[in-house]
Amino acid sequence: MSHIYNISGSFPISIRGKFNSFKITKGQDMLTEITQFGDCDITFLTDAFNGCTKLTSVKTGNDDNLTKLEDVNRAWQGCSGLTIFNIDLPNVYNADSAWRDCISLETFTSKITHVNTVISAWENCTSLNSFECKLLYVHNASCAWKGCIALTRFNHVLQDATNVSSAWSGCYGLKQFRNSLQHVNNANSAWKDCSSLYSFNTDLYKVTDISGSWDGSGITRQSQTFFGEIGFNKLIYDFYVSLTPSTNPLILVVDTSIVDASNIEFEISVKDPSGVTINWGDSSSEKIYKGPSHQLISHKYDQSGRYIIKITGYIISFRIMHGNKMLTEIVQFGDCGIRTLHDAFNDCTYLKSVNSPKTDEPLQLGGCTRAWKGCTNLDTFNADLYVLTDASGAWDDTNLTHQFQVNLINYDIYTSNNPAKIWYETLNPNPEFLQTEPVADALYSVDAVVNETNINTGLKLTLNKTDISFNFHTQIYRIAKIKHEEELIIINARVSQLINDTADENHNINLLFDKFFISYGTKYAIFNSNIDVIETNITLTDNTLSINLNNIIHIKSNIEIKLNYIKIKLS
């Protein structure tokens, strides 16, 4: 059936009646919109709109009936103008290559719950960044999302899939993968060249082919992976042990002198076949091997004092069961790969800081309900919570009330529904300039000018122990006062941690400041310092500390100040 238009223009075409298939065989580049499918009882749309490059919209009407539609093989392949697809196809079983090469497709929210095969269905949809679709009955997903470079996470159930060969190959923007693939046997090249992938959580117990599955991917460490509750088969075990083991420990500081207790007990879940080592900080340690879902591990300290606990190895979950009051600091999470911290530090009322320095691997933490609830003295929080999905009550009843107290690493890539981001945005955005005694004070040179973005630079001060109290976590120090064009610039900083816990021969200690606050008249700025200033940028001569801060800082009040060079005379 064909028709010739004698004049140019836009023409609505209406096709009435019952027919079981439809396909445009000529003039594909004329189609711009599908406004409804009606009640034609279409069964097959194989190649129906293949190559319709001008098609930008596919809609359904109120009276549409697509319940008889079964096959959409290559139906919208090559529709390069299509940006969104959200119509329901409830009984489609074949969607092979259905949206392949739809290079402008950004959002896919269609319900195709009974589809059986999606081979290359979204292959080379290079703009696809939002995929919300349940695929409960898919068996073959080979090459399904191959080359979808804009996808950053994939958290969808493919519980019946048996073949996912090359399914996500070349998705180099993919950072997080969480799925159920318990029936998959073929995962050949499945995540090949997913170079940004750093969190992988799925069950592959029945897999028989993982040739090249993670070649060129970002998965290089054991702590980045979790292969489900069932555990490892031989193939997965061999792959797992080929990865770099966890060597950077979770570090906790406890002080038995501040409470009337000497026994601490952890609930810990270990999946690592190599086991986990706990160094208790009193010259004793023990090895914990893979066992029941949760093991209770306790330790008694014979003498009162401050102890640094180091837990090295891959941990799935962690929680303090007894001795909560002893905990004063979480120094780092290391590369232990913790997945859940539900109730982990609940009511640790002496805990003052949670830190995740630049030496940490990105956290794999997905759930932390009530993790820090009741930590009434907690006033510093620094962590990467990009993959977090559940944090109900995590920070209830803490001392975290202002944004300057919190540093969410990689915050710019957090999704809008990330619970850490939602919580952070409820905090007071204005800094509080505490009136504390300055550790250092001086005025010297500064160039104030301007322009853009954030800096990541650190400021390390070396001070005499007599100049500072060890209760440094709550302190915000005024470290410089600078006069510039009749305006007084005050630089405050919040202490993050002791760089070296012990004094040197000259009784000096090193402090790292993790936040700076610049007050310039009525304006103010806040910026983080997760990266230490290079040593050559800091000199100490004749009791004067010279700091080269040749960086731009972002000012919240829409002005910027560039601090090129400051000399601070130590008090």
C-alpha cells in the first residue's frame, strides 16, 4: 500500500480496522510522530519503524490496546531522533534490537515485564542515562546495553537471564552494577571495557563462561565485588583471588578511660576466603575467617587507655554490639569494602569524627540505617556515599547541623534521590565562625581577584604541643587576619586530624585542616582540603609559616578570592 503527496506539509495519517502487523517500507524519513496505536490488535511490529530518523515522539492514546502485541524486533532501530520511550508493552516477548542505535534516546521507562529476549535491544543508545524497566522473564540479554556510554548505574533485576554475553560491554560511564543474575551461565565479555566501574554486586554462582568478562573494567580490587549470599563457584573464586586484596584497614580509635568498661564486641560479616585480621592496638591481634552471616568478636583490654584498632580485609557488614561509649573516632574506612553499616555506631556518644581520607577506596556502602544515630558529639563527617540507597535515621540525634561539618566526596555525581544528598541539603548552609583562641595570627600579603570553581588543597601546620589542646576535633581556629582594600579577611580552619600522633624531638605536632572558611567583609567562602599541600609549598623560617595557595576558591556569595601567597607568623 502506498500514497503520493502532491504538496509538502505535515499530514496526520489514520489507519482503522483490525490487522496483525505493520511496517513502513518506504518514506521512513517522513515519519515524525506516532500519536496513538488505537485498537487495531497489532501482533507484530517487526521492522515497523526501522530507520525513521525523524521520529521524535511515540505516544499512546486513552483507548489504545497493545495487549496482543508480541514482537517488536527492530521496531524502532535507528530512530536517531527519539529521546524518550515510555509506552507499555505488557505482552511483548521479542524485543531484539528494538531500540538499537537510537542515539538520542535518554530515558526508557516502558513496562515490558513479559519480554523473553532483548538481544541488542538498546545497543549503541549512547545517550541513554535513565533506564527504569523490570525485566523479570528475560532469558537472553546478549549485547542488550552494549555501548550505552551514558549509563552510570544498573540496578535492575534479571533473575531469569541465562545469557548476558557482552550485555554491558563498552559502557565506560557505568560506575555501579547491582543485580540478580543467579541463573546466568554465559557472561562472556559482559562488563568488558566498563572502565569507570568500581562497585559490583551480583550473584553469578551458576556462571560457566566469564571469558573477558571484566577485561578493561574498573574492577581491580576484591573489595569492589560482592558475589551474593551463596558464595563462589570455581570460576568466580579464581577471578576473585586474582584481584588485589584489601590491605588498607578500617581504623577506629577507642578510649577505655572515658567509660567504666574494658570489653568491646563487634558483629562482623566476612565473605573473604582469605579472612580478616583485627589488630586491637594493645599488641594483640586475631584472624577471622569466612563463617556464618554475622560473627560476634569480642576483646577485653587489660589496661585503661587509648587504643587504635585496625581491621584489615574485606568486610561485608560491621556493627559495634558492646563498648559503644569507647569509640571516639573513625579514622578511615580503608579499602575494606563494607556494604552495610545498619546500626553500626548507634549511640556512640563519644564519637566526634568520621573520616574517609583520599587514601580510601570509594565506599561500597549501600545501607546505613541508624548508623550514627545518637552520636551526640559527632561534629565532623567525611565520606564517599555515592552508591548509598538506604540511610533512614542515619544521622538522627547527632551534632551535625551545618553543611561545613560534612564533606560528601564526589558530591557532584550523586543522584537526586541519594539519601546522603537529601540529608545534606537539609543542613544549614552557613558557616559558624567560632570565637576560639588563634593558634597562629598575622597579616601579610594577599592578592584578591577572581574567577571560578573549587580547589582541593590542604594546609598543614606544625605547632608546639603546648600551643594546642588535644580536644582539637571541635575547634575552629583563626589562622590568619589579612588587610585588603580596607576589608579584613579572616581565614578560619577546622582541624581534621593529627598527621603524626606523637611529638618529635622538638615537641612539635602536625595538624591537618580539612575545611577553610574565608570571611571577607559580609561575604564568606567554604572549601574543603582533601589533598595535602605539596611539601614544597610550605616553608617554616624564623617562626614564620609561608604557604603558597596559588589556587582559585569558590565563594558562596558569588565573588571569588584568589589567595596566591600568605605568610603567617606563628604565635
